[in-house]
Amino acid sequence: MDSPVYVDEDSNVLDTVNVLLKNGLHIVPVVDKNMKVTGIIGISDIINIIETGSEEGFFIEVSGLDQDDRDLYDITYFMADKFIKNVCRIIGNTGKLIFNIRKYKTEGRGKYSVRTKLITPKMTMERDDADYNYGKCISRILKNYESTIKEK
């Protein structure tokens, strides 16, 4: 049986890239000193780090949309960016906000199911919602995160 593949929270970018390449992975779990998973890092994160020249920052990852869904990508990134600016002073400026979107038809109408995960050094939270109105769905999720963060 193979050993589990992971990187430590203290791993640098080069070490992380080596783990990804050596194991043929696109993402790898990040663990703390107690071997508790505290997040994930992937190729898209590495690209962002290289592009910005910084390991700090908030990374937004969106999956589940088609290339033709540019308007939904725009809505997602616009609202996520606004949310991050509102909460960075509380949770810091390092983390990841992951969106997984599913589109489906119900009663002849398009409906969106959105699952999200917010990962920061201070906390990890998950929220999901569904609605016929994509913008309202994203807005409710981000408002819920913001309320929870401000309560802590």
C-alpha cells in the first residue's frame, strides 16, 4: 500500500510542485503538525502564486461551469472579490474560496446548485444553496459566511 500523499503547512512552493509532479496529481492535501487536513493546494494555486509573486492572497476556484458561462464566472468572481474585501480585516488575506456549480433543469427552468468551501488559516467552512436565480444563490452563501465570520 502506498503512503498517503500530502504537504505540510510549512511547505514552500517548490516542494509542493515537486510533490504534485512526482505523484501525477493536480491537487494535494495540506496537513498541520498533527496530520489534520487544513486545506488543499493545486496547480491553479501554484499558477496564481507564480503570477502574483506571492504566496499570500485569496484564491478563488470555480468549477462546474461551461466555457460559455462567462456571465456566471463574472458574477462569481465579482461577488467573491467584494466578499473577500469585506472580511479580510477579520480573517486575514490568505485563503481559498471554492465554488462548485451544477446547472440542471427542473420544471422546465434552469436551476443552480452551488457548493462552496472557505479555507483560511483561521477557519474552514462549507455552505451550499440552490436557486433559479444564480446571483441570489451566491449572494445568500456569501452573506451567510460573512455573518458567521463576524459572529466569531
